[in-house]
Amino acid sequence: APERPANPLEDRLAVLASLGCVDLVTAFDDDTPLNLILQVRPDHLVKGGDWPADDIVGADEVRANGGVVHSLPFRYQRSTSDLIARIRGA
């Protein structure tokens, strides 16, 4: 079985960083990104739509600094597991 994730972190970061509207993309080793959010003080904090905006770690801090928190809905259902299964013909 292939190791997961199939797309290395560096590749995923590069895709997001290539977007013109994105100023910073980073990874973190802590349990939550709160310390990083407090350092960076982003204008926008974005997370996948499976998280309600009020439950996103750092949401209160971003809003307190005048920022906006976004919970983006998934437009397309994509799954690495499904892709691997299709490649294998499962």
C-alpha cells in the first residue's frame, strides 16, 4: 500500500502558495495552529467546510484583530483513497 498522504506536504503547500490571493502557506508541528496564528495575525483564516467557522482554532483571535474566518464548502468531493482505488481498479 502506498504511504499516505499520496501528495507530499511540500507539493500541497506549493499548490496553495501559487494562488494569487494567498500571502502565506505554512505547516505546523504543534497540536493546533494557535501559536502560529497569534504570531502571523492573518487577515483571513481559512479552513475546509467540515469545520464550522466558530469551531476553527484561532477564530476568536483573528476576529479580535479585525480579521475574517472562512469555512469553505467543499465544491468537489475528492479523495486520495478513492483515486488510489480507481487506479488499482477496485
